Amino acid sequence: IDDLLKASGWSVQNKKKIDLNQGLGQAIREYQTDVGPADYVLFVDKKAVGVIEAKRKNKGENITTVEDQTEGYASAKLKWVSNNEPLPFLYESTGVITRFTDARDPKPRSREVFTFHRPETLIEWLEQGDSLRTRLNHIPPLNPSKLPARELGLRDCQEIAITNLEDSLKLDKPRALIQMATGAGKTYTAITSMYRILSHAQGKRILFLVDTKNLGEQAEQEMLSFTPSDDNRKFTELYAVQRLKSSNVPKDTQVCISTIQRMYSILKGEELDESLEELNPAEQLTKPKEPLPVVYNPKVPIEFFDFIFIDECHRSIYNLWQQVLDYFDSYLIGLTATPDNRTYGFFKQNVVSNYDHERAVADGVNVGNEIYYIDTEITKQGAELKAKQLIQRREKQTRKKRWEEQDEDEAYSSKQL
């Protein structure tokens, strides 16, 4: 726990040697309260702001069972300082699992976090007054006058998706899935939601995560041309948008567009060859045996993004890449036309939009299709590889192609084909 705190910018001190001038934030062990010593009390700007309840990782108990204990210390009177109100920031940690509760939320409840938030973040949150979850409840209705969706510059399916997503955020559901047929306007829906979050809930920073460079470029173009219905300025005139092309993540940007490969390399502190962003990770044929774990990066702390919109999320939320999503303390919003059971599971069955291809065809958004099966002589009867014929082979493991001369005639059936 000490190591996690130090990595996140805290000065860890013993109760016998307290120095509130050392660093921006101090985590003081065994701090005395009127109900006994708290494992850690957190100070920023010489004010007590939080408490950590530490538990041994080998006890095997559910860490959520000690939340009442944390709350008790947060509400207690502290020695040597005057605290008239309960401390707002509550943590429980084993050093492996850490949970966090913001007591300022409308309905406070804990959530698992990768590590502790930085002292400067807690200062910023206190200066804002209301928590993000409180501000999300102040987002006004998208369409209070019940106008036709087209008068808002939206399709019906887009209005439903945005309204349901905002309802989900107001209920503090950490993950939501927007299922919308290809061509129905998922990216436009996402940008409209981003604008409303930034404008009405004062969201700090949003990540739009894609799995290929091409999708990132498309999203950037849509943001450049997007004009909200209640402002005649472009989205990019109102908010700074940047597509990440290096390991630098600018702090003065409200919307970052990045491939999941690049964000993984940024967290790992590594440079990334742009060519690796051309192919989506699901199609990569060689994968590392053991996924390399993401480690804490102070340049991009866990609270860097408030929201992550995940484009084509059915391809990029599993295995190696899930670490990127688990790292950030953010709301996760998935966008896809083709979810599978794993996708539904990842988003906790919280489907805020369910607009499939059939409905898009019925609404005239998409065109229908017919499938034709065509038989050929070879697909019906099979054929023969001739001796001396050059055959292209592919190695199973590396997928490397090579040419090889056929030794002898070899017949194959339609079933083998």
C-alpha cells in the first residue's frame, strides 16, 4: 500500500514524524481518532480529506465488508486537527485490490480502482464542489419539448440512445452498451453525448478508443464537422480534440482519440510503430503467450479520463487489451453493431440502445440484402493438385507464406475443400 501511495504522488509518513509541508499530499499511518487509530489519513493542503482502511491480502475476506469501518474513521474526530465534517474520500486496500468511495456522490458506493488517486486530483475535486456523479444528474433532458428527432438533427434511434445513456449515467451505472446498426450513426451519437457531458456535467476529459488508425481518422473528421444543435460553433472550436500519434498525451485536451494499441504502449511507457495501428487487434495472428501487465504511469494517472467511448467494442475489450480499460477510473461506453454474449457480459447487460440491422432496414436507414449461394464444379466435385505444381503454403504458428512444389498428384473432395 505504501508503494502504491508513493507511486501516486503521496508522501507516506508515520504519526510520530508528521510534516504537512512535505509534498502536495501526505498519507499518515496509524493516525489517532476518537474511535482508535485509522490505518492511514490523507492530507492535502494541510487539511484531512480521506482515510484508507488497510487489510492483509492473504486473509481472503471480501474487502467490501470493511466499508463501515472506513466510514467510521472518516466520521470520527481527528487528533491535532479540527475536522467538523466527515472526510469525503474513502479507500479500502490490500495492496492488490483497492476500492474507492466518494462520499459526496448522491448515492455513495464503492468501486474498484487500479490504485489511489493523486493528491492534485483530490484538491481539484474539492474545488469543484459537487462530484462528477452529482453533476451528471444535472444534465437537462435532450428533448424537453418532445420535438421530432429530426428537428434536433438526430434520427429517432440516436435520440433514444443518448437519452437512455444519460439515464444510465444518472443511475451511476459504470458501463453501458450502445448497439446500433452499421450506418445508423454510432459515432455521431457518441459525439452528441460527449458534447452534452462536457457542456452540462463539466466532464474533464474523454477518450474515444478505436482499434485501427483508420477508424480514429474517421472519428476525428466527424468531430471536426460536428456542430451541436444549441450552438453555432463547431465542436472542435468549443473543445480541444486531439488524435494521439505519439507517446505524449496532452493535458489541455478535452477529447483524445487513440487506438487501444497506442494507449497500451503509452501506459507501458513504450513507443509504438504506427504500422501496428493499421490492423485491428482481433485479427493479429500472433499473440504473446502471457499478456504483459499494464503498470502505473504518473503521466497518465487512473483519473485522467472521466469517460471512455469504445468504438467496435466487440473486438477490443478482452484479453490483453482489457487491461487498458481496467486501468482507468472511468465510465465505459461501448459502441458496436454486432455484440456477442461476451460483449453483453462485459457491459453487465446494460444495453441502452438496441437498434439492429432489421430495424434499420425497416426505417429506411439501411438497405436490405439477399444472399446467393453459387456452386462451381470444384465446390461440387473437388479437384486434383498436380505433381510439380507450385502450391502456396502457410505456416500455422507464424502465418508466414512460402511456395512449395507438389510431390505427386493429390485429389481432394468437395468436403475437404
